[in-house]
Amino acid sequence: MAKNSHHPDHHMHVGVILDMESPVGEMAQKCMTMAISDLNATPSQNNHPLKLILHPRNSMGQPLKALSSAMELLENEQVEALIGPQTSEEAELLGELGDRVPIISFSASCPSLSREKNPNFIRMTTNDNSQVGAIAALVKKFGWRELVIIHEDSSYGNGIIPDLLLALHEGNARVAHRTVIPPQARDIYVEAQLYRLMALSANIFIVHMSPSLASRFFIKVNELGMMSTGYGWIVTDGIANELSVMDQSALDSMQGVIGIRPYIPPSKRLHNFSLKWRNSFFTNQHHQIPEVNVYCLWAYDSVWALATAAHHLGATTSIENKDSANKFAHLAAIPPRPTGSDLVRTILRAKFTGLSGEIQLKNGQMQQPLAFEIVNVFGRVKRIGFWTQFNEITTKLDRSTVAVQSPSVRDMGSIGWPGSSLAIPKVQRIMPKAGKRLRIGVPIKVGFKELVGVELDPVTNATTVTGFCIDVFKAAIDMLPYGVTLDFIPFTNSNILMGGSYYDNLIYQVYRQHYDAAVGDITITANRSLYVDFTMPFTETGVAMIVPIETSRSTNTWIFFKPLTVDLWLVIGAFFVFTGFVVWTIEHNDNDEFKGPLARQIGIVMWFSFSTLFFAQREKLISNWSKVVVIVWLFVVLILTSSYTANLSSMLTVHQLQSMPKGESIVLPFNSPADQKFLIDLPFKKHSSYPLRKVEDYANALRDESQKGGISAIIDEIPYVKLFLSKYSDQYTTVETSLYGTEGFGFAFPKGSPLVPDISAAIAKMREEGKLYLISQNWFQNHSLYTNQDSAAKVARLDSYSFRGLFLITGITSALAAIASRKYMKKESTTLQKHDVADKPVEEKFSLVSDIPSRRTGSKHIRRYSY
């Protein structure tokens, strides 16, 4: 045939292969018909001779039927392109035709479909792998660390799994189990798989399957009660895209489901299309108008992409041999279409704005959308947020489809969970057996029940477990992002199956998986770590030595000098002399008791100042200034004498802490992990393990000296030492020892238990937030474990720096009083002199001797004033 680009009414025949019995197939056909109508109504299209003619075929959802339909279209209708098929399985089978005719699919999203296998295959939809980041981000946002994946056993269902597992792993989520369901599985098979999941105690699921299988699946899920409070369900876009066209019974069974689907930005063109869509259903008198979904929009855009490329190439040559049907009876006999490769290349280079947004193909498929929409089925399908390709969950998008904010879960709208719950489901640890609870082995202790206490009610036979270790374990369990049910089981001697200590046998029971964990005062050791996995320690590490507090009296002859330092003694002596001198300066002019020969006056000064030390001064003071000086000085003396007395008393009787008791007996409690390490290397006459099981046993053993059959010191782990000192801190104390260190207490789990890192992380968080300290305060008194020996046996001497404020006050007071007194005396003398001269004759003004009675003493003193 000759190519004629100017034929007035040339047509391009396009085959359409859809499952017309499915809602998507029916809607897609209608959308493509509307696309053809819109193309014909376009002014530029009216000036172009090329018209698209669609030839729809019903595959009935069967890949072989789709293949036979494609062959029939190629042979009888001589189509030059195929739109469809609808499923990934059909697309894979029709891929054999890819080198003979272009195939455009708007719904086959399996990652295995690629142009490397089918050069003429074009995917006008997103790859399933583009949504794994959104799913992983959502799982992380909800704090789920363990979940189950349920997927269809088909190329569509299996294709997403590798990338999904990787994305979840990078988000620290563990896939504990995978359930695979065939596409044509009967309801009884689905029910059996759900029972298995219930037996595992799983409650968080990701579902990836076709909408037809999902409808039947969720109806069974609801019937079995797995849509109740505590469950969490996330579905992929294959299901979320078709929520609006699902049967009402299936939608009612999916209440509480979270879905991910590509976000279609609003536009005026999309709005007009939606109005036209609704009007077409009103014309056909449909009772329920289905909502336009993304597959319908992609089908519409597929027709426009094909038409745009065909217009760009011009009219193609048609094969008009109508008698050649028998010639093409076999697939291999179908020749390639003359313009097929050119048409594909033109479509791939095209860039236009469709109903679904910007259309640009790369590597034969639509690029990952800038954002995914997060929806929630809760009464109706509602949007609760977005996920952008920048791995952010947000509640709003700006015009460039960039996340505006990264909200908390509470900010993501009101999420409705299964069972009409508004609380985020907590992950239940997935167990190997139905309804299994964790069996926690707990040691039975005679003493130190503040650490672990086991009480058995004789009436109800119920076991009550308390103690510091139990409270820490329960608090750590409560902080996990999933729920764990516990049964505390006391470990009795009858459980022992091997030799060794009681605690080693408890560890062995965990190793044999008779217990799921061991909780108590269990020390982390290298040997035990060979059999079990320990969490990080939740107590202080190391050991301490308990020693008695010995009291001794000092026999130092000159100890009464020691309360004060030399500089303070000198300062006090100087101020005694200074204060006496100030008082003498103020009083000696008017007070006869401070007059007399020089030697007498010096004696008076020294006697008066030092007698204030005992408040025994007998001299009567006349001047108010001297009285102020003495009052301040007496206050200083009172403070000094009180401080001296207190310090001297402390020095006369001091508590001397016994240091490392070399050459004497020392023991370690029986079953202590320390006794296996260094007893033979300790420098003591006698050292051994001793059956110390209670706090009272420690005190009784230490009460008698080693010569009387007792012991001189006890070395034990810090938690036991703290408990002992909380009751006997007035009689015993500790000294540091670097002989040995333990790793502290930890919780033991079987090797490889996934609970170990989670519990360790919870312990670390409790330590950072101070919760671990608060729990310890409930069980231990706030006792400082190590006391500095020197500080306890040696009382600090008082120095002048400690009393600098007092000396400053008395010094300033004395100086000011002395200065004020001198000025007052000088002023008083000048006033009296002027008064006397004014009353005498002139001849007496040059020499005046008058007897002036003393205003202070009443006696007369002769004062001479010369002018």
C-alpha cells in the first residue's frame, strides 16, 4: 500500500483489551470513548484528517482470552496499536506481541514489565515500587516495628516484595511473616490462612493484591473478627485506587484500613471532565454515579498520548487485504506494523498535561508521582495526609507539590482504626503458637526481696512477683511499640537439670527454651552470654567491699590548736589587740579606769580585749562609741568560739573508716559470680564463699570479728551492697576496690530473640529520662555508695577566709567609732572654750584657767585654753 498523508478521512484503528466485567474495565472504556469525543471536538483535530477508531474486546480477566483477543484484532481489524491489557499477567503474555505492535497499558504496574523485555511496551501508570517509600514511611510514623505482609501469588503480587522488604528494613521494621494467596483461591483457603495469622498473634498487616481478591479477602477478615480494635491494615495503591468502585459489602468490611494511592492534583480541565462524567450518568439514568478513579484518567490520557503521537507522524499506511485472515493464523506470521517503532519513540518523547497531571515517560513508563495520597476508610474514604518523594509525610502541599510540614500522627487528621478506635494499634509480638504468652523465669529469693520478691497465695495459688528488677522489666515492656503478654513463673530447685549455681541453671532453662526470658538479679557474665543474649545492664556495674565503721579517739597533745589554721589564729590575736586599742583610744580621756601609768594602760588594753572571750570584762565603759565596738566584737567572739568548739569536738572523736583489711578474713556471698574470679588472688588470711542470703546474714557475719569466727569484710555486687547500706549505714560503709568488676544485672533471652534490642533501647531511654532512677528510689534509700575515707576521718580546719566577713564588719565598725569619737571630742572642746572666754573680763582672755566640771564624771578637771 502506498502512504497517503492527504487522504480526507483516514482512520487509525486501535485495539482495546479490557476486563469489561470489572468496574475499572467498564469505566476505562467509557473514559476512552470520552477521550475520542474530546479529540474530535478539538479545533486542531478537525483540521487534521486522522481519526482514531477504538475496537474494544473483553478479556474477562483471563490472560489467554486477552491474547486471543489481541491476535483477533491484529488479524481482522488490522489495528496499529493496543491499549491494555488491564492486568500485569495479561501484559506479560501480550508482551510477545511487543515487537509487532505498540502496547500501551494504563493499569499493569508489575515491576517486572519493562521495555528491556518488550521494546514496544509503554506503561501509562506508575511502577508498583514507587509506593514502597510511602508505605515504609507510614509504618515508621505509626511506630510499628514488626508486621506481616499478605500478597497475591502472581507476578503482580510478587513483583513489589523485594523493594518493599528493603524499604521496611531501612525503616527498622521487621517482616515477621509473609502470607501468599493465589488469585483464584477459594474462600475456605483464605479463611485457613487468616486462622494461621491469628495463631501467630499478628495484628499489623500490609496487603498487596488485586481488587477482586481484596474484596473477598476483607469480607473474610471482618467475619473472623480481625477488623476489631488492636488491628492495623495498610493496603497498596492497587486496592486504594478502586475503593470508590468496590462493593458496599467489601467497603463495610474495610472500615479502619489505611491506603496509599497516587495524588492527582486538581485542575480546571479535570473539574470540567468530572462534570461531564456526572452528566453522562444522569443521561443514562444510573442510580449511583461512580467516582472517577486514577485508572480512568490514565486511560483517557493514553488515548490522547497515542493520538498526539499519530498526529505528529501523520497518517499511516493501512493493510487492506481482507482475504488474508487465514494467512495470519499463527502468531509468528503477524508482521510488524510499518510505523510501530516510530510511534513508540514519539510517545516516549512526548510531554504534555493530561487529566492526571504532567505526563512524561522515562524508560517506557510514567515517572513516580510527586506525591502519594494517604486515605482512610472510616465511614467513607477520606484523605488524612500526603507522602512526597522527599520521604516526608505531610498534611498540606504547596503549589509545587512539596511538603509544607512533617506532622505528628495526631496532626494527620482523625484516623479511624478498626473497631472504631482512634488509638494507633500497638504491635503484638508475633509468636510461633496461637495465643502464646511469654514465659518469664523468675528466681526465688530468701532475702533481698527488694530486688525480686515471689509470693504465693495459699488460697488462690496465685503468684505475685514484685521488686526492682520486675518493675524495670515491666516499664521496659510498656515502652515497646507493640504489646507483649507475660506470665511470671518462679524457678524452683526442681527445675534444675544440670550442675552449677542456681542462677546458671536458670540461664540454662532459657537456653533450652523452657522459658522465653529470665528476669531478676541475674549478673551478665561471659560464660552465660555463650548460652543466652543479655539486654544492656540496668544496674550499676562493679563490686564493692563492705567494712565496719571503727570509732577512735585522738590522743594528740596539741589537738586544741588544730580546729583553726595558723593564719586564723594570728588574725584573731591581731583583732583582739586592735579592738582593745580602739576601746582604750575612746575611753582613756574620760574614763579613770583606762588612765594611769603606761604599763598599767597596756595591761588594761590586753586584759579587756581578751576577757571578752569569756564575757568577763569588768571595766565600765562611758562612751557610746566604745560600747558599739564591744557589742560587734562580742558577736564576732561568739561566732568564733562556737565554731571552734564544734570543730574541736569533731576532732576529738572521729569516725575512722577501716581500709582494705589486709591479713584478715573476707568472704563473698555464695552464688556470687565474683567468687569464680579472684578469691585466690586476694591478700587475706582466709577467703571463701559464705551462704549470705539475707541482709541480716551480712550484718551477723560482720558483727563478730574474724578472731571470733566472723569476717572482716564482704565483697559483693553494688545492688546488694546498696540494699545492705540502706539499713545499716550507721554501722558499716564501703571502700572502693579495683580487684574485679561485673557487668551488672541484665535480662536474659534466648539467642537471636528480637526482644533484646528493643528492651535494651527501652532501658537506655529510661536511663536518659530518669525513669530508672525513680524506680530505684522506690526500692533503695538514697545512699551514697562510696564515702571518701579521708573526708570522713579528717575534719577540715577553719581558716581566716571563712570569717573574712566577720572581721571586715568588726574592723570597719571599730575604725569608724574611733574616728567619730575623736571628731566629737574635738568639737566639744572647741564649744566649751568659746563659751568660757565670752563670760570673762578682757584681761583674762589672754590667760584663762577655769575649773570646768566634768559632764561625764561629775568631777572637776582643770582645762587651759590659750589664744
